[in-house]
Amino acid sequence: MNRPTKRWKISPMDLESRKHWADYSRAKDEMFAKTDIKVAPWYVVNSEDKKASRLNVIRHLLSMISYKDLTPEQMVLPPIVKAEYVRPPFQQQNFIPVVYR
């Protein structure tokens, strides 16, 4: 509630749901207990740090997939053949504005 950028996202439903936090938590725990099976397990993500959470989920999912490293062998690129070519003026091209550097 101290961060104005987050407050705009809070709806009346969000405020009402706080009254039922324990009920939601209990229902979630019951659902996990009844549906968490070896062939289709539930995974819980600690999401206090959103960036780290996303990276941990991606790493976890990728660790569950077997793969063969298909990185190509290192190679030597042939030299660029320079032909006589003049690019059109920049003013005639449509560029995306540079916002981030």
C-alpha cells in the first residue's frame, strides 16, 4: 500500500478477498493434498523476488526435459565480399525510436 504504482491495481474484489485469505489458503492446501500425485506433481514457487522466481521456474522446467547439446562446432567465417554499393540515406528509412540504451 506504500507504493503508488501498485495501488492503482487494487480492486474492490481484492479488498474483499482479504477477508477470506485463510479460506482460500485452506482450499488450496486441500486441493494440493488431493491432487498432488507422482506423475503430475504440484510445484510451489516462492515469489517474493519475482525475477528470481521466474528464472527458477524456467530452470526447473528446462531441467525436466532431456536434450542433446546441438551447439555447432566453431567455424571460421569467410571474408565479406565488398561490392560497390551505396546505402540509401537514413532519412529515407523508417527507424524505431531509440528509448533504451
